[in-house]
Amino acid sequence: MALSEQFMQEDLHPIDIVEHLAEHHDWDFDRIGDDQIAMAVEGLWRTYSITLAWSPFDETLRMVCTFEMEPPEEKLSVLYQMLNDVNDQCWAGAFNFWDEQKLMVYRYGLVMTGAQAVSPDQVDTLIRAAVTNCERFYPAFQLVVWGDRTPREALQAAIAEAYGRA
């Protein structure tokens, strides 16, 4: 059964949908407010902190997925180069590094203008894409920062890993 079949055809608030999905997947979550939820999603490499917020003003569901990363100062330039290379591989969403908070960030905004309804399947796909991309590129970020690999070498390892799983 599709996730959307679990919900009535009524217009649910996007964050209500996220909360139902978090319960369905047994993810730890905290409903921060009517328009925001934070949760922890366990991956193979890390536990990812994911926050989703609904902005009724611009009808956008914003997602931020983060994990801690503390690269040495001398590795920041190669990390930023790596981010450019990684973002070229991402079809939706993008990575950046918040140096002050020491967080690697994957962000995406689902624009739903014209009073479109956000579906459970869209939200589930959004969250899964964030975790999948973080899992895919986490080893590459580590190789560049701690393994003294070039961004090209690290990215090849990430791509080979992605193609190597069944």
C-alpha cells in the first residue's frame, strides 16, 4: 500500500504528514511548533538530524538534514571544492558546510505554490533522498578531510560505492 493511501483525501498540514511518517517509521521526533518538526533518522554511517518547516507565506516545505563534521582549518578549501563536485552529482537538494556550527548540511525546498497539497509520498521521498545522499557522500567527505584524498578520488569512491550496492 502506498503511503498516501494511509491518509484520507482531506488537506492535512504538511507537518502533520511528516509527524505521521515519523511515527510510521518509528523515528524519534519533536514537534517544535505548528509549522516545524525535528527528527533523528538512523543511517549506516550516522544518525542524521532532519528538520522540516512549512512556510505558508511562500508555500514551501523546507528540509534541512545535518550531521556533525569538524574538519581541520587547513582542509576547508579542499572540503569546499569537494562540495562543488558533490553538488554537481545531486539532482535535487544541495550540500553546504556551516563552519560556525561544524555541520554538514543537505537542504531542499519543496515548493507547493497555488495551494497544492503536499503528499505523504512526496515527504517520504524527500526524507529518503536526504538520507541517501548523506549516506552516499559521507565517506567521500571523510576521505577528503581525514584520508588526504583529492576530491576527484573521494568522489570516485562514493560513486563506486553507490553502484556497488544491490
